[in-house]
Amino acid sequence: MKPSVNVTQNVDDTEENLEKCICKLCPTFRNNELAKFSPNALFCARGESKIPSKIKTTNCYCLGCDLFIKHGLVISHLCVHG
């Protein structure tokens, strides 16, 4: 079965998961100043960024994230494709 594009239902939006979140280390996150826009981090649980402009992807750290691996997520750049 092909994985669903909507991965937000696979990861719980909890403080524990927020502590494990590596979004804030990501070049795409930093270069686009995504901390200024909802949901600010933990995109795998909260969905894509609400930034009003297009996100310019630089690199993606999603594949190295413990939450990404643990939950078998398949889409990189979760801040863009929530």
C-alpha cells in the first residue's frame, strides 16, 4: 500500500515530541525564518508552515529525525508538504 501524503496524523503533537524535533536545526527552517510562522516546528504533527511566501528548500534534515524514522514518514520537507 502506498503511504498517505498527509503524514500529520502519524505523529502526536506533544511536548515530548517537540523536544525530539530537529526542525529548528534545519537549513530550510533557518533560511526561511519559519520560527516566525505557525506552527513554528514539529511539522510532522502540526502540518506545513503558514508562511505567506513560497519556502525555498535548502537541505532537509527530516530523514535524520528520530520522529521521522520512528513513525516511518516518507515525505521530506514536512514544513512544505504537511
